[in-house]
Amino acid sequence: MTPAQDPFYIVKEEIQDSIDKLQATFHQWEETPSNTGEWVHLSKELVASCESIEWQVDELDKTISVAARDPAWYGLDEQELGKRKRWTKTAHTQVDTIRKTLEAGREKSSLIGSSYNGGRRELMRLPNDSATQTGTSHPYQDNEDFITSESDQQMLLIKQQDEELDELSASVQRIGGVGLTIHEELIGQEKILGELSLEMETTSNRLDFVQKRVAMVMKKAGAKGQFMIIAFLLVLFIILFILVFLT
């Protein structure tokens, strides 16, 4: 069995495509600030992708274990089995590395968020004139500006998601319209085929009737009568030929 026909390599190619997409999303996650809504969205997407890929690789490991019980039956040898096991191990390592880095990043972000909330509570306990007494520093105002900026980013992200949902809804409606048109077209085609089948059946019945009548006439006419009918048809054909082509 060639690699192009082997189910293992077909599934392997699909999983490798998923791993490549996972790594691309992971690089995007690394470059995104951890205090943004996009970072949270990418984190959730990466977690779901890691779980899906790990499950697929586990299932592939199970098939390799089954094949290893009787390699000859599946047309495999120890070298090929070892190659397949190494690939699944590498895939597990790649996904596990991304998952651990992702978990560490999320824990770090959680700690930063806790520290920020604690600092914000402390600042809110300060009297109004404390900022004036310390000179030009305004930590409370800076934090309020940061909160406003975060809120604006969240609103922008929600707006973008709403626009994407609107586009998706419009696409679904278009697909639904196309599906309805195809359904109506299929109904029309089915009706035409039904009428055609009925006409063919009627024509077949008429042809059978004519054939039976001709056979009955030929049988009654006998050999001499058949000869006379053939002669009559031949003369009729000649007359028609002359009328059509020579006049």
C-alpha cells in the first residue's frame, strides 16, 4: 500500500495541518499583549485546538498499537512502526510544549490581574488631597485611563465580532437560498423524469402491441402472404422515393 493510500498517512497529514495552524496561532498569541480581549480569545482557541489534536494523536497511537500486534497482516515492518511511533511522540511533544507555555502565560496574567486589582483598591482608599500633596503624580487617574482604554478595546472587539456574525448570517442566508433553489430544481427534474418514464412506458406498450399485431398478421398470411406484403412494401417504397426525390 502506497503512502497516498495508507489511512495512517492521510490522517497524519490532516493532523500535521492542524499542528501548523496551532503553531501559527501560538506565535500570534505570543505577540499579543496579555491585557487585551484578543489575547483571551486566542488563549481559548489554543486550548481547544490542543485538546482536539491530542485526542486525534491518541487515537492514531491506538491504531499503531493494534497494527503492532501483527505487522505482517497490515503489510508493515518494525522500521515503519518505529517511524510512526516517533512521529506521534513528536506531535505530542509539540502540542504539550504549547499547552504548558499557554498555561504558564495564563497563570502569569492572572497574577498580574490580581496585583492590579489590589493596587486599585489601595489607591481608592487614598484621600482626594493625597495626589495633590505628592506633586504631579496622579496614579488614580492613570488607572482610570487604563480602565477606560481596556473598555474601549473590549467594545471594539465586541463590535468586530458582531460584524463577523452579521457576515456569517448573510452567508448562511445566501447558502440557504441556493439550497432552496437547488431543491426546487430537483423537484422539477424529478417531475420531468416521471413524465418521461410514463411516456416511455406508454410507447413501449404500444410498440409491444404493434409487434404482436404484425406477428399475428405474418402468421396468418403464411409464406406466400409474407412475400406479397414484402413486395407491396417494396413497391410502396419505390413510389414514395420517386415522389420525394424525382418530382
